[in-house]
Amino acid sequence: MIALRSFCAVALLSLWTAPGFAASPYAGQQNRAIKALSDQEIADYLTGSGMGFAKAAELNGYPGPAHVLEHATELDLSAQQKARTQQVFERMQVRARALGVRLVDEERTLDALFSEKKIANASLEKALSSIATLQGELRLTHLQAHLEQRAILSEAQLAKYRRLRGYEAGHSAPSHRH
């Protein structure tokens, strides 16, 4: 019995230390066009998707224009409210797409600096500063749209929006990305 336990322990230990057993969670990502971004993230940036940038607003009672438009009928939006919401959404989208294009380009540049072995502290700091600024501007764009949107809706519509989105006690929101 002791021999069997020893054999199993040695077998398990050899499996544990075998090459490739504990693969990196990044395995396979080395083939991406931009290593730090998935194809979905690139698409989201290029299309101006929310990507959770406005969660602080959304979850604290500041609706997003895209979701307000999705629920326009249930919220009983007036023609003027719908038009104003559409304008907020379009302004946000135009700005978010432009920032997303720039951010993807900056990530591509950072990736190239590393892949071509041309990275140094100065170029790293410059690239990251640019990426961080763009991320901040992108988040600001989405949050400002939520701020503008709240001012368009009545208190009753805001309450109904919270219920529709599952933010009221006892309700659960649908599980999809914002």
C-alpha cells in the first residue's frame, strides 16, 4: 500500500512539473494582431461600445442613451425626449468611435514597440500616457452622455428605467454587456 501511494505521489509530481502542464492564461494570445486586445475589444473600441465605462453612472441612476432608446416605448418617451436622447447617443457614438480608433492605434504602436524590440523607458512612458489619456477621454464621453440623459427623463421615467434594467430590489438584470 505504501509503495502504491509513493508511486501515485511521484506520478502526480511528474505531471505537475511536466512542460506545458501549467500553461499561462495568456497562451494563444501571442497570435493576436494586438496582443493586449482581443478581437472583441478592438471591435468594441472601433464601434464606440460602452464596455462598462459608464457603470458608475448606470448603476447610480444615470441611464445610458442607448438603453433609453431600447426602452423608448416602455418609458413612454415624448417625441422631444426621443429626439434629444438620439442626439446625445449620436454625439457620444461619434466621439467614442474617434477615440476608440485612436486608442486601438496607440495599442498597436505599443505592441509594435515590444515586438520589434524597440521599447525603452521613454517610449513606454509616452505610449502608456497616451493610452491612459484616451481611456480617460473615452470614459468621460460615456459618463457625460449618462449625465445628459438623466436630465432628459422625468423622475417617474427614471424609476421605470431602473425597474426595466433590473436595478430595483427583487429584480435581476439581464446578463449582457453594457
